[in-house]
Amino acid sequence: MTGPSISRTMWEAVERYHGLTYVAPEVREEANGAGLKGFWMNYFATRVAPVGAVGPEIVESIFFYYGPARVRRAIPDAWNLAAPVDILAARYRGMDRALRSQFGDLIDSGEMREAAELLRTAVLGCDPIGRTLYAGWAGLEWPREPHLAVWHGCTLLREYRSGNHLIAVCAEGLRGVDSVVSHVAVGEAPRAWIRDEAGWSAEDEADSVARLQARGWLDVNGRATQEAFAGRRRIEDLTDALDQPVWDRLGAESGERLFALLSRLVSSFPPDDQLDWQVHYPEPTDGSGPTP
């Protein structure tokens, strides 16, 4: 597997294995048992827990895609309900249960062990500088159980790419809400994400539309221009380029093998909320973009 698209192709395989954590009921059950309340508190607290009981400002910076109001309904209250170490333990317990339910006796298969070892090698190509969330997860010990080691490795690579994407968005000069609105405008995300998923208000959206119109990314009707499509391509291309050393470190032959292994492992997983968003958010056919 070679060429400029390898980073994105591998991200999709990694994301599907990691992403089970957001849909598996076992993970929510364990988080609730640890004291967390609701989906969003679970989401923010379990992802940022390796960094510690940080304040909302830091979480807003790391989770740039989400509106401050959404973050502040969960953080810092989460830390009054459960310590980060207990939240992490709950997340791994939940993933252990969820993966055992998916794979049964295959959790200790040769392919699972091989995938875990390949992921360990790939992670050696990651540079923690500027990737705060990745650095926090990288400070944790790898689980001994192969199925959890694969999830841990996929989580490291997923959060590494998330950090790379944040760097690329900032390099393009976008604010968090602008990233979401422009993503929707070019047809790569459902419009419902602006409010329902990312938690931005109507005023936030309107301000973003005005900024994107001023820079020539949206026309007077709120539709994406060629400048918007070119800008979004620059973001994805830079994200891929920042990811590339990971896959160079692994090598083409091993990369192809890891992709094949992960693809087989996730074949029975439910649709991913990012990669398969059309399943969760059927879009209207009129091509409407953000509200101008």
C-alpha cells in the first residue's frame, strides 16, 4: 500500500476498530457505573482522562470541533463524579466486554496478536509534540490482552491523527465552528452535526457563515465555492502528510497486512458514526448547505 492516500485509508481502518467505544452499550454501562452521566460527559471525560482532570478551556482547545457550551455541560463536573484513573479503568472494562461480545474466542487469535504487534510498530512513528491527546494516551501502558492491545493501538493512532487534523485546521486559519460549517458545506458531513453533534448555536453558525463568506468560501446562498473545496483539500492533505511518517515507519508490506487484518476484524462492527454518517443522518437531496 503506497501513495498519498495511505494515511487516509489506514485512518479508516483504525477509526472503525476504535469507534466501537462510542456505540457499544457496555462502554456506557461501565462509565455510568463509575459515576459519569450522559453521552457527552462520557465522551469528553473518557477521551481526555489520560491528560488528567483538566479544565473546560483545555478540553475546548483539544476538542475544537465542539461548541464551548457542550463541553461545559460535562467538564469539570465529570471530575467531581469520578477520578480520571477510574474513568479510564471503566473504559477499558467496557471495551473488554464489548470486544469479547464481538469476537468470542477470537480475542486471542493469531491474527489479533499480529495486528497488535503491527500497531506497536506503527506507533513508533508518532511524534507527540503538539498532539496533546495522543501524548496522554501514549503515556498509558499497553494492555496485555491482544484484543485490548489492538484497541489501544488504534486509539493512539486515531488520537494522533486528530491532533494532526487540529494542526491543519489551525494552519488554514479556521475556528472550531468554521471547521464544522465548512465541512458540512462541501458535503462531507451532515448539517445536523452543526447543532446536534457539535453543539454550536444558531448565532455561532451565522457568525461562521459570515466569516466564510468574507473569505470567499461560501457564496451569498451559503453554498461552498471552489475556494472552500480547495481549502478543505489542503486541510486533509496536510493531515495526511503529518500522518505519513507513521506509515513510512511501518512500511508498505506491513501496512497492507495491518489494513487487511483490521478490515476483517471490523467486518461485523456496527456502522461508524463518522465514516458512515449517511446511515445515521440521511441528508436532504436539495444540496442545501449551512444557513446564510
